[in-house]
Amino acid sequence: MEHLHHFQLSGDPFRNEPVLRLFFENGPQQDALRRLERAVRQGRGLSVLVGDTGSGKTMVVRRLLENLEEEVFEASMMVVLDGAADAGWILQRFAKQLGVDEPKLEREGLISQIYDCLAIIREDGRQAVLIIDDAQALANRCALAEVCGLLKLEYEDRRLLSLVLAGPPLMDRAFSSDPTLSHRIDVRVHLDSFSPDVAADYLGHRIGLVGGAPELLDSGALAALHELGGGYPGRMNTLADNALFEAFLCGRSQMNRVDVERAHRDLGWAAAIPEPTDTSSAASPTPASAASAGTAGELQETLDQLDSELSTIFEDAPATADPSAPNLGPPKLEDAEPDDLLVELIED
């Protein structure tokens, strides 16, 4: 991509796919990984990872799966699409992952098949682990109870399975609403947002992986990425990706705060400023409201100046552009077409 070459980058620093080599060995993600791995290695039954959108849950559980040695664990991972499957479907898929060629349709026969496979794994001296990402798709009592019921399977007085569920607060609320389910949780991990300092280290880490220098982002850009991205890596990646292209369009060698604010606005993340309902208070604003209005006005003025700058750049561009030249734009993920409503990832 031309804009990456402009910044002397060998690749896309802000790609949002959960690629393990991009894992940041610091901050909340590393802390969450350590807590989950401890739970699994100690044979705990149910571990729950809770985090908002963009907090990096998928990256954490995939790294967990990668860290579990094949000679010690029989680990598998499922990603469940919202509304795609009920508990019976999950159990059938799990049975297939365990090696059952023809899972039974009736519940008792299916559970028996799963038990036999788990017992063989235990006799082999290994521990079975099932990780379910996007587990909010099971966020109803019946589905959660059925899946968590696998934790009751024992062999020689030992639990046969460790279960890790990762999802947003919606999943967490499903547990909280039912004390019976809530009390089954052995380890609960909340994936917090990055602090400003950790966010700066994270963004610098991402840039360094593709041969860039941390100075690519000035202090204003770093502050804006943390503030407008909420300190979550996925959101900061999206903002930074778009802001980097804005800086390129303006011919700059460094991203600044205006680029981030423009990206934030264009993505539709900016909160609308409410209109005053009291005309008297609107006529005589308080100092605080006046300051807020001034800040918003200054931001709009700055963005308008950037629009004017970009317009000038494009007006000065040669009129005879090569029609075969690629249409530049921020990197985009290819549309995913899941093979089924349920996507399974199994460790080699």
C-alpha cells in the first residue's frame, strides 16, 4: 500500500486480526492470560473471561490455546455466532472434535459418547480443555446450564474437563442472573482497558513490528487514540489505521491529534452534542457549558480546516490520473464467509 510505503512501514501496523505474533506481552491482556492459564493448569472447572468489544478477548484465548502443550492437554476452541446454535449443537460439535464420527441426536447418548472420549483422554494422562469464544451466543440459562453441565463428568474422582468461556458483559450478566450458574465459576477474569502509558507502549510495539519508529505518532495522537478508543486495543487499532491514512493524504510524516479526531468523526463514533432544552440557560450558559461548547467549536473548526486542506491537495492533483491505478483506502478485512454457523478452531 502506498501510504504504508510513505511512512516506511513494511506492513500494516494496526491490523485487527488476532494474529499471535502481534500479542502484546504487557498490560491487561498478558495479566488475563496468566490468570486463565493458571486456572487451566490447576484443573479448574469453569473460567470466564469478560471484556468489552475491542478489549482483545479473542487474542487472549487464542494465545491460551497456543500455550497448552499437546502432550499435556487435549484442547480445542469454538467460536459461536450469535443465535447460531443451541446447547445440543454445541455438544455435537464438541463430540466431533473429540473424535466421534456420528454424534447421537438424543442427549443421553451424546453425553455418553463425550464421556467415553474424555475418559480415554484422562487415561492417556492428558487433560481436556474446551474454550468457547463469543460465548454470549449461549447467554440464556438453558444453554449455559447444558454446556456447564459437562463439568459434572468425572473419572476416578477427577473432573474430566476444563471449560473457558469468553464474552462481553452480556454473558457475565447471564451468569449473575442465576446464582446456581454463578457459583459454578471457579475463576473470573475481567479484561480491563489500557492505561495511557500502556496504550502508548502498545501502539509503539505495533509500529515497531513493521519497522516503524514510535515518533510516527506525536503526543497529541497518542492521547487522542487512548481517549477516543477507550483504551481498548481493537478500537485504538481501528482509529489509528484510519488516522494514519488521513496523515498520508495531507502529506505529513507524522500522525497528529487532528488526524485521529477526523477518523473518529468519520467512523461515526463521535457522540452528538445535546441541544439545550432550557432556552434561558442556553442564552446564558454556565462556564462549564460554555467551555464544552468552545471545545466542540474548536474541534469542528479544526476538522473544517483539514477538509479544506484535503480539498486543496486533490484540486492540485494531476487531471490525467491513471485509470488503472488502485483506489487508495484504509486496509480492510476481506468479507468472511463462515463455513458453517459455527466456526471451530482446534489446536494442531
